[in-house]
Amino acid sequence: MGSATFIEVLLAILLPPVGVFLRFGCGMEFWIDLLLTILGYIPGIIYALYVLVG
């Protein structure tokens, strides 16, 4: 795991949409993660980690 991925994962835990935004910009992944984070913080984290690591 590179340092950029480590920073993205760390941001995905603290602020899930920011971590996804750094990798994908304002793509569909960002909007899905933002919606999940608004509906519940934990689903936003899980989705962000899934998208960034998987």
C-alpha cells in the first residue's frame, strides 16, 4: 500500500466523501458515498473503504 492510498484510507475513515473525492473526483462514487454518509456515518465509511481498497 503506497502513501497516497494510506492517506486516502485515513481520510475515508475520518471524512468518507473526501477520501473518495481525492481518488474519483465528483464521479458517481463520490455522490453515493456522500449520500451514505448523510444517511449514516458508518455506511459511508464502509463504502469508502470498499471503493478505495477494492
